[in-house]
Amino acid sequence: MDLIEMISFSNLQMEQLRSESVRVFEGSMAEHLREFSPPLCKSLSDAELLTVIQYGMYRAKSQGFDQRGPTRLWLENALLFGSDFDTDPQYPWVREALGDREVAQMQRAKNLYYQTLAYRSSVGGEQDALTLAALGRIRPSVEALPELTPSNFYRVASASLTEIYPEKAASIDPPALQGLIAHGIETATRYGIGALRGQMLMVTLIYAFGHRCDTDPLYPWIHRTLTNDQLGNPDARADKLERKALIWLDHVLAYFAEDASA
């Protein structure tokens, strides 16, 4: 075997070892995430959870996180705030924590960790009590939504989001909250949803699940519903999505109620 063949053989071996180590890591992360967020991961098949992990690893690497600890932290945050949490205008503290790419990744991961703890403490509450309370307010808010018109949409939407999760609304600058509403309208329109109630639904989902929840692998049922032609026209799909979202929330809240009484 000449030198070139030896180098090629060595590179092939290293690639195989790397691929095996990645698979092992993915498997360990699947097990960890199912323990980290049982109700969310319970709604995902093994293949869907693997997609979540692989997408999270890709997003983490794009931000300079490729070591085990920082990547694990990234995946945990993805489950908490949505797979694209690092670009979500609802969480400007993430960009502040990530800071300069020239800083060592372990330091940036440490910054993200402590910023996450601070946010969860002030906005999520002890044992995420404020977040769970907000999830519980989504159904009554949706069911009691006042009549929407083009002239009152932003005012009603802002009031609704604040009522659902006042602590979170207070953490977002007013212009950013208005931008979030505009993004929800734009996202709904992209799927052909013209009914104002359907657009308000998209605003609420983005507020609850992240600014790219329509394509987030964590919530495949959202994208499937929005793109399912068999469900009728886009506004009919939005109605179906509303029903699915409320059922999903009921299951999550039931899990935590059962866990609290155990």
C-alpha cells in the first residue's frame, strides 16, 4: 500500500468513526430530550425527534457550537423556545449571550446558559409555573376572541398576547411585539390564509412556539396542516389547525396536571 492509499484509507476510517460518534451522540440526545421534555417529545416519532436533533445540531454549528456540552444546551433551548430560537426577535437576550464569534464557544455557551436561567426565572417562573399558566390561558383567549377588523387587528392582537402571557409580553419591547404580530400576518398570508381569525391564530402560535413554528420540526403537525390540500382551502386549514393546536395544548396541560398530582 503506497502513501496515497494509506492516507485515503485513514481518512475513510476517520469519517466512519466520526459518523459512528455522531450517531451515538444523536441517540444519547434522543434519550436525554425525552426526559427533558416528555410531553413535547411524546408527540414526536423517533424519526421526527431525530430530525429535530439533526436540525438543532446544524443550527448550533452555524453559531459555532460543535462540542458536546454546548450542543446539548442548544438542543435543550430549542425545546424550550423553538428550533430557531437564536434568530427569534422574542428573545433578544440570546443574541446578546452568543455575542462575538471570536469568543471561545465554552464561554459563549456559559453565557447562554446563565441568560437562559435568568429568563426562565423571571418570565417562566418557578418550575415554569408562569409558562404553564400562559398555556392554560390560550384556549379561553382563542374562544373569547373579539371580532377582528383590519383597523383593530394590531390592538386586539397585542391585548390578547399580553393577556395570555403578561410576563413574556413585558419582556418584549413594544416595537418588537408589533413586529411579531406583523410576522404572524405575513406567515399566514404566505399560506393563503386571508381570514383575520386565521391570521390571529398564526400570531398566537408564533408567540407560543417560536417565530418559525410553521416549519419547525418540533411541531410537524403545524406544517402538515397548513399544506394539506385535502383539508380544503387555506382558511379551512386554519380552522383545522386551531382545533389541532387546542387539542395539543390540552394534552400538554393534562400531562403536567397528572405529574403534579402524582
